[in-house]
Amino acid sequence: MRELKAFHDLGRRLSEKILYPPARLIGRLGIGPSVFTMLGLALAAAAGVAFAFGRLRTGALLVLAAGFADMVDGAVARANERGSPFGAFMDSVIDRYSEAAYLTGLIYFYAAARDGLMAVLAVLVLTGSLFVSYTKARAESLIKDCKVGIMERPERVILFSLGYLVGGYGALVALLLLAVLSHITAVQRIFYARAKIAASRGRR
């Protein structure tokens, strides 16, 4: 678990270093982070439409593009000191809508194809992604932070997209792993919050 977290943190630091110069230029051109937030939502919605019509690899590429737009959004905000509490709040809300958009399209596709197993797995992935976000938000209303878990949004986007780009059993494996690991992440956050709350009460 610690190795996965270290890998996640390393990847985040590297992406920030790579994106910092272009993010600074984008800010100087007067383009704000909210532009990329909404672009990410539009791409995710387009991915949902692609999935609904059975264009699975196209949908996967659009999901990757939406994830990249979300990364640029954060990089522009940090590089140009344009971040705000409300901006972070809206970014988180839009991320949830984005995940719901493309996963709903995927669920529709499998339901129409009468593929019950894949439809159920896609529903579990959707609920798992929402609970990962909710447990963090609810925990951070009680404790300082809750940045724990093995399957945060960047990992989910990469695993999901790779699975559908590979196709066939790759999609099945990706959904199965996401369905299990996203819910494990939510449980990890529950126990982490419980331990932190107990520790804070013990110090009083």
C-alpha cells in the first residue's frame, strides 16, 4: 500500500514539473483554470456518448483527454496562484459529474447489449468512485485531511482507459479491479478517519 502511495506521489510531482511551464504561459494568456475544468466535463460527456454507441476505444481516449484537462486545470491554478477554496470545491464537483457522465454511457451500452456482468461491474465502479470522493469530503469536515487510499482519481482514469484501449478481457479486468479497489479505498478512508478522530479525542 505504501509503495502505491509513493508511486502516486512521485507521479504527481513529475506531472507538476512537466506542466508548470506551459501552465504559466496559459495563465499569462489570460486563460483561467475553469476553462479546463469545463473542457474536462465536455470531454467526459463526449466519452459517455461514445460508450453508449459502442465506441469503446474512442470513449477511452476521451476519458484520458478529460483526465489530462483536469490535470492542466490544477496546474494552471497553482502555477499562476489562481486557486481558491471555491475553485477547488467546484473542481471536485465537476470531477464527480465527469465520472458519472462516461460511466453512465458505459452502463447504458452494457444494459442495451444485455451483458449483465459488465453492467453490474460498471455500476459498482460508479458507486465506488462516488464513495471514494464522499468519504474524503466527509472525513475532512471532521479531521485535517484524508488523502489515503490505493485508488484515487488519477489511478482510476489510467486503469479504466488502459483496460478499454486493450479491449476484450482488458476491459473486464479493469472494471473488476476498479469495482473492488475503489470500494477498498473508501473503506480505508473510513478506518483512517476513525483512527484520527479517536486519537484527537484521546489527546483532550
